[in-house]
Amino acid sequence: MKYKICVSGAAETGDCAPDAKEKTEELGREIVRQNGVVVTGATIGVPYWAAVGCKKEKGFSIGISPAATELEHVKKYKLPIDQFDIITYTGFGYSGRNLLLTRSSDAIITVCGRIGTLNEFTIAFEDHKPIGILTGTGGIADEIKEIVAECNRPNPKIVYDDDPKTLIEKVIKLVKEDKEETALNLPHDYQDHDSSSSPRSQE
């Protein structure tokens, strides 16, 4: 099973570091190289750059849209539809989209970012998701370590690095630990499940 890695970041990239675009595209590529699919908010800026990197590496890209339909996605929100293999239209606006985006992913990567990115980070934080921070990209990504320290809520599932490859390695390690814990807690009859003997298969 592939890892679903969400790339969360600024749509408006004026406050991002000069090399944020190159780093984010490489991040998208690296997710694919390390057996992941890229999940984003199907928007412009950082999420779009990650999707571009993903497709350059011939990976699979999923977008979670705030819009209810493709037409609304393009006409009202003025968001792209290229670079995505699948777009899910939520109809929940940005705040509702952010919740579904983080909860449908195995881990969250924060790149640059503003208040919406911080919202996605806090959702992931409260849900105990693995979180990676691509430092040196500007915006909220370069403030999060201080924010977490000020909030006095240590979190061992947050990792930091300024290198996309190393950051993804750290995040995948945390995801694997989560999946190992899940496997240990599967009911034995589910682990040994034979579909031919299930009540459903006999209907």
C-alpha cells in the first residue's frame, strides 16, 4: 500500500523563500520515489508545485477541492484541474476541505504557508498525525518550531529538515510506525480473514 502524503502550503507565495518552488517540486518527486502519493488541496502555489513534481516523477496526485463541482472549482475558486489524477469535490469551502484533506492523509508536510496552512497543521497536530516541516521555505513553516515551543505541547511526531529527501525519509519512518501499531491492533479474525467464508460472500 502506498503512503498518502499531504503537501500543505501557501497558495499565495509572495512570502515564500526564493527557492521554495524548486524545493517543493523536489518534495513532490521525493514522495513518489519513497512509495507515496501526493495529496493536496487542489489549489495554486505550493500545493500545485508539489503536484507538478509528483507528475514529473510519473507519480499519482490527488486533489481535495473546497468546491462542490468541477465547474465551481474552476469558475468560482479559480483553481487548476491539471496535474491531478483524481480531484474530490467536497463542497465544504476551505475550512471543511482542510479537515478532510488532513484526515485523508497518512502524514502532512508543511511548506512556507499562511493562516490556512497553520489551520491544516493544527488539525494534524490534534489528530496525532506525523508532520514534516520543510524549513527554510519561509512563511509559517519557519515559525512552527517556536509556536509549538510557546504552546508547551511537545509532539514527537513533528520532524524538521531543509532537505526534501531527508524530510520525507523522516516522515515515512513515522508513518511506518503508525501502520505497525495499527497492524498489531487488528482483530485476529480480521488478520486471518478469508473472504470466501464471510457471511457477505454467501449472500
